[in-house]
Amino acid sequence: MDTGTLTDFFMWCTIINGSIYILWVMFLVFTPDLVYRIQSKFFPMPRETYNVVIYSFLGAFKLLFMFFNVVPYVSLLIIG
């Protein structure tokens, strides 16, 4: 496998996961009550606990996205 193929792979991984992250943030910014009502039907918890959990997952997703998608893509661009 050559670096061009790997660069394309990580580019598309970055685009797809970045889109998921942006969509998730948009839902949380523009419709937080709707998201909470839907999620509380599956996992009943107080609103404060929900906020901590959802923003912790958002932060973990962002760190994993940066570590496993953006960093390899940028490093392949540098060496390519």
C-alpha cells in the first residue's frame, strides 16, 4: 500500500468523522432539549448528569478523532 492510498483513506476518514462531530455539536447547540427528551426515554437521568455525560462523550470523540484521523492524515501529507 502506497502513501497516496493511505492519504486518501485518512482524508475520507477525517471528512466523515469530522462531519459526524459537527452534526453532533449542531444538535447539541441548536436542539439541546429535544436531544435530552429523546435520550431520557432510553436512559432516564437528571439533566445535570446528562450534560456531564454527553459533553464527556463529545470530548472523548474529539480526542479520538484528532488522534486517529487528523494526525495520521497531516503526517502523511507532510511525508508525501
